[in-house]
Amino acid sequence: MVLVKILGILFLALIVIVPMLDRFGKRHSDEDVSKISRWILPLVMLLAVLQLVLYMVGK
């Protein structure tokens, strides 16, 4: 039951926050987006490797 409450709160927060960010958020140029997007895949791979190491260690 606690999990359902947490998921409900997160869902409601997303319903409120996403439109506010869309309305009041800063617009980024194409150069800024390309700089940020080139970091996404390496960071996801690093996260996956760290999660695998933590799983193998047993924590």
C-alpha cells in the first residue's frame, strides 16, 4: 500500500511539474542540446556498469 501511495505522489508531481517546466523553462539552443546529448549515453553505460558491480558484490 505504501508503494501505491509513493507512485501516486510521483505521478501527480509529474502531472504538475512537466507542464510548469514546459511553460516557464528556459529554451536551449541546438548547440547546448548537442553538448548535453553527447554525455547521456556514456553516463548511462557508467551507471549500468556500476549497478552491475554493486549487484555482483551483493550490496
